[in-house]
Amino acid sequence: MQSTTDSLDFVTIEGLLAYGEQFARRPAIDGVSAPPAPASSNDRAARARQAMASIKDFVARARAGFPRADAYRSARQAVIDDACAGDPLVFFAAWNRLLAEGALHPLMRAPIGSVLKPTQRRPVAIVPRAQLTPQLADGRIVLDLGDDRFWLLPRELSGRTLLFTMRHGISRVESKTHRVGRRLANQLDVERGVPRADVVGAALARMVGVVGQQLDFLHLSNYLEPRGFLHFISRSPNTRQLFERVRAALARDPLPPTEAVYAPALESSDFGWITGVEKTVEVQELAAAFGVEVSTAKRLIKDPLYCYPGGNSFFDLYVDVIDGLHQLGAAHAGQAACLYTHSSTLRALMIYLDARPFHEAFTEFSDYKESQDNVVLLTFEKGHLSGYSTAVGLSERERASRDSWMAVERVRKDRVTLKPRQIKRIVALVSGGDFAGAGAALKELRVQAYRFGLEVHFVRHGFLGLANNWIEPVTEEDTRGMSSHASSPIGSSRFEDFKDELVQRAAVGHLAPFLEDAALVVLGGDGSFRGARAIYEGFGVQVVGIPGTIDNNLEGTISLGYHSAMALADQSIESLKATSAAMGSVFFVEVMGAGSGHLALACAYQARAEGLLVNEHPDPDAYIDEVILGTLKRTLGVPNKSHLFVVAERTPHRHHREGGVHGLVDYVAGAIGGWAQRHAKPGQYPLTLATKATILGHTLRGAPPTPEDKAIAQHLAYETVHRLVERPEDVVGCMMAYRERGAIDAIPLHAVSPKQFDWDLFARMHGTELRNGPP
Ligand SMILES: Nc1ncnc2c1ncn2[C@@H]1O[C@H](COP(=O)(O)OP(=O)(O)OP(=O)(O)O)[C@@H](O)[C@H]1O
Ligand SMILES: O=P(O)(O)OC[C@H]1O[C@](O)(CO)[C@@H](O)[C@@H]1O
């Protein structure tokens, strides 16, 4: 399997210069402000070769980190000014030759100020209509996303900025066929672009409740006032036109005249001298310059680090957009703003919001097209951008996403090399946080594999073990007693270096003896499946995933370890409830969950906890004040009543920057201390109430497996082996998903998604599942 670096061997300095010079010399296209052409020069190739050393130094600096995006930008500009003597063609040739050598790839992981993807994100609170209770919606901003889904936010915007980011629609010069970018003053196409802009405006108006009808069932008044919205545009006239259409759509009554302000962060890519050129011409000329096929030349253009002659790269645009939007958010706290921009900007945002590393998310959104998502909703809060992208009002969306899913699925199937009954060996590893049930799954893999006469190998400590070649053959003896083993009997690991393609390559090298007739079974969570997908797509390793994570955060399946973690948590929670009831104390119990609340909800529900603070809640601060303190106000001091609240780790709130149970004890104890009922009356002596926090943390991962987890593990492993033997095309490149026995489906790894929070159970726990509250 070729890597992307190998595949750019055809890119030469001479070819790049021939191509760049040809476009720099062409007369500028109408409406394009092209960069000035540099004077002719005989020694550009030699100068480009010299400049490569400075670019390498720049990459080394970037690896160490730039505190802010402007430091990145000015260091890049300094290379053009100094090492290239201000000649953009020298830079173009030197930069892209280094790209072909793979020397620029570290830039994609460089820590550049706010542009660096956060390691933890707060899930946005999206609630399906069926589960949107008045209690959840009351006092909140409720944005109607269409498809019966609603995004909930605290109504109080202070310290928070709400950004509606929209693309312009269809313009006279279309980005489908031409390189448009920031240098071309483009207008909306009168016949198609203007109506599309109206559709976006109408959809936004519905989303923010101007139309109001969709939310009538909640009996809410409007929650956002479009009159106060700020509006920002780029230089291209089409963004101003979109602004005018949207402003008109938002106005129920004539709005006072609002002006749109120019924001550099909303500019599109800089295509330099290629601006306005037809894409087919662009790639044909590039292919001719290198003497290669058009399909080969496309590889260069598709690289996010490819720099256009006289312009920038997609990666540069990404840095500008992400940094610029952080600044916009910070400058307008407490306000809502509409940002009118371009498809490449939205693509940059979608890549930023995606949890995967830049280069993986870039590939995922490579087919971003006109008909796809048109509005990206963002909030800026405590220095962080989070958000959600949606295709408001666009009927083509479903077809487009289905088509692109089918295309990816075809690619998955094309990569399956195992034929039915060809498999001879199974290699298995456990990755990510350990979990109960891994042993039972490994044992069953061994048992079933032996029945088919297959060899079995285990890798110790996950992908780390793969990189270290800790691959061992497994005998019947080795797996004795494994089924009831707590945690993972062959170890597991977090191994961030595995995100690096070079490390993957080395690790896959150790699998070389197995590549022809073996499958690699990866037991783990979403991160582990990203690793599995990378070596399936990048190197052709025939992988199958078995879901295992106490977080139970994978859609469409129960994950191994979840039931056992819950059972163990239940013992602690029941003990705490007993002592809380005996002493009248208030207890907060924190459980893990990688920032999501599935495990916490399950624990709280079965233990009949008094409350549950989760990351998915639209307004954790309000929950603390209204539900937790509200409940305590009613129940404190009631004889033998327990007061137990389950808290999901890292749930953000204003009482501590780490969130979770941190800061809650002091805050709640302080509030209780001030209540009148706590003050002793003459002759009456209330219970002395303690307020305490317990963090169950890692105890849950090492839980002994429950019978249910063992059984699920066996079913999943049984089906994995049988299908690998009989129908490899159906399972390779997939995760085996368990709903119930007899309902085990293979979900392609490219389609594995986060589990939606169960708002129904949340409402049931609080007695708010009935539309108008309990009778
Ligand atoms: N994008 C990626 N590319 C390659 N490997 C990855 C990627 N993401 C994660 N991995 C690998 O998978 C390992 C496990 O991922 P992660 O730490 O996210 O745990 P997980 O599998 O999601 O399980 P859990 O969240 O339950 O602990 C990482 O340490 C890394 O080795
Ligand atoms: O092992 P670490 O690195 O402390 O990871 C903790 C994370 O692992 C998990 O326990 C899942 O394995 C998460 O719930 C938690 O956020």
C-alpha cells in the first residue's frame, strides 16, 4: 500500500516552476485581483532549492509550537520575504517540493495557539422532539435544527457568544467548476443563488424561532431577538448579498437599518494566480508540467498543505479561520452574530469541530459540496469554540450524504482482500481504557478460531505492543480461566504516537507475516477504532472491531465493560445511599465517561439517585441551582432520607475549572448553610449534615465481568470468527455491534458514531417525561 508521501514523487522543482510561471504571466481574469507577477529570473530553481532549508527550519519551529496564529503567519511570511527574496514562485516551488518529500506533514499536528484541536469537547445538547420536555426547554435558547432535533443552550449569553456561520450559496463563478477564492469579487447567481440565499434566510429564521410555529408545542415565546444580531461579511460581494437576504428573512417587522462589518476571518482560500481558472484546466496544466496523468496530478492539489502559486494552502486558511473565529467570539461576548462566508471556511470549521486529528477529518470532509451543510452553529465560551453543522432547508442534503456514504462503503468493500474460507490466523489486541469482558471475548475468539483450525496470536498492550512487536502465539492453556478475568488479561494501552502514519507503518511491518491470510481483531472504544480504520484504509490490514469501553458511547451497540462497571458502581452507590440515609449527609458520586453521561445516567437511574449532573445538559449551572439545591431544599432533614447525586466527570460548571464534583461540595454546603431550616430552633436539634464527594474513577474499569458482559463478549467473538471465515466482506473494516443475541450487525468503521444521550430516561428519572410534567 502506498502512502500519500510516496505518491507525490512526480513533483519536481522544475515542473512546479514551469506551471507557476505560466499562470503568473497570464493576464488577470476580469474581477480578479491577482498578485503582481515577479520579475523573470534564470536561477529560480537554484534559489528554490536553497530556500528549502529555511522552510524546514520553519517546520521545526512550528513543531515546537507557535503561541498564536499570527506568529505562524509572520514566520511563514518571513520565509517568503527573506529566504525567497519576496519571490512567491520560489516559495511555491520550494514548499511543494518539500510537501512531496513528506517534510511538511508535521505542520498538521503543530501546536498553533487556539488552532490546536481541544482534547476534550463538551457534547452539544441536541434533543429529539419526542424528548423535549417543557422543563428542559424552559428558560433556554432552543434552536430548531430541522429533522425534529433541537439544540438547547442557556438563555443567558453573558460570557458566551453565539455564531451562525453561513455560506453564500450559488454564485456567478461557481466553486464547483472554478477556483474562486478571496481574490475574485463574486456575485450571487440571480436565478439560483438568490433563491438559495432566501432559503438559507428562511431556515435561519425558523431555527431561531422568528416563525415560531415549530415550537408552538412548547408554548414558548421567542428566545432570540434578531434585531440585536451582529452581521459579518467577507470582501466578496456575494456574502453581502446573502447578508441582505438573511436580514430580510429575519425581519418580522421592518428592522432598523443594520450594517454588516468586514471580518478577515471570513475570507476564503487564496488561490493566487490560479484564481478564476477552471478546475479542469488547472489540473490538465499541472499534469502537463509534470508529464503525468491528470489523476496523478490531482493528488498534489488535494493535499491540504499544497500551496497555490502566489496564494496559500488549505491548511493556511484553516489556521486563519479557526484563529479568527476565536478572536471574533472573544470580542463579542454576550451577543449573537451571523457570519456570511464561503464553503472552504465552513469546511475548515467542520474539520475543527470533528474529534479526529486534522488530516483524518480533512479526508472525511473532502467531498464537501454545495448541497451539503450550509450553516455551522457555534458557541464561543471560556476560550473554546464548540458547535454543530447542519444543512438547514436543503432537500438535497440527504441524497448527497447517502451518496457519499455509499461511495465510502464501496471503498471499504474494495479493500477487503480476505476471501471466504481463506483466513488462517487471527491476531487480537485490546486498546484504550481497559474494560471487563475483554478476557471472555479473547477466550471465545481462541475457542472458535481453533474449531476452524485457525492459529491465534495476541498482541500485548494494544497498538503500543504492535509497534513493539509484542505479538505472541496463543495456546489452549494460555486462555484457561480468561473468561472471568477482570480488566484485560493481555493488557491495553493509550499510545498517542499511533496517530502518526510513520509509527503505523512500522507497527504494520510487524504484522507482515499475517497480512495475507489473517485478520486483526481490535477490542476497544472509538479511539481504538480510529486506529483500526487508519491501518485498514492506509495499509490494507484486515481489521474487525469489537466494542469495549465502560463509557458505552458508541451508537448502535452495547460496549463490553459497561454492565460490569455499572454493577461495581452500584455497590458503592448503594453503600453511599445507606450511609447518607443513616446520617442525613449529602453525597456527590463522580463516575467516568470520557466527558459523556451514558454511564452516569445508567448508574443514577438504577440507584434511584436524587439527581444527575451530566455534560450533555444544556445548562449544568442551572441544574445545580434548580434541581440539586431545589431537591435538597425539599428533602434535607427528612428522617432516613438519602441525598445522593451522580455526576459525570468533567461536566463543566462555574464552581471549578475542572468541573465534575470539584467545587460542588463547597458550593452546595455553603448554600445549605444559609437556609433558614438549618438554623436550630430552641429545643430542636437538626442532624449534622456533611456534604462529601466520592470519585469512583478508575475502580470501574477493573471491575470483575458480570455474567451479562461475559455472554455479550462471547456472542460478539463467536460471530466475529464465524463471519470472518464465511463472509469476510461483511465484517472486515467494520465494528461488530451488539443489540441483543441474534441481533449482531457489522457497522462500517467509517460510520461508527457517538451514542446519543438518552433524554427519555433522563426525563423519566426526573419525573418530567409527561409533556406537562407529572399529574
Ligand atoms: N486517530 C487515530 N489514529 C490512529 N490511532 C488512534 C487514533 N485515535 C486513537 N488511536 C489509538 O487508539 C488508542 C485508544 O484510543 P482512546 O485513548 O481514545 O481510547 P478508546 O479506544 O476510545 O477507549 P476508551 O475511551 O474507552 O478509553 C490511542 O491511544 C491510540 O493508540
Ligand atoms: O486511563 P485514563 O487516561 O485516566 O483515561 C480516563 C478515561 O478512560 C475512560 O475510563 C474510558 O476508558 C473514560 O471514561 C475516562 O475519561
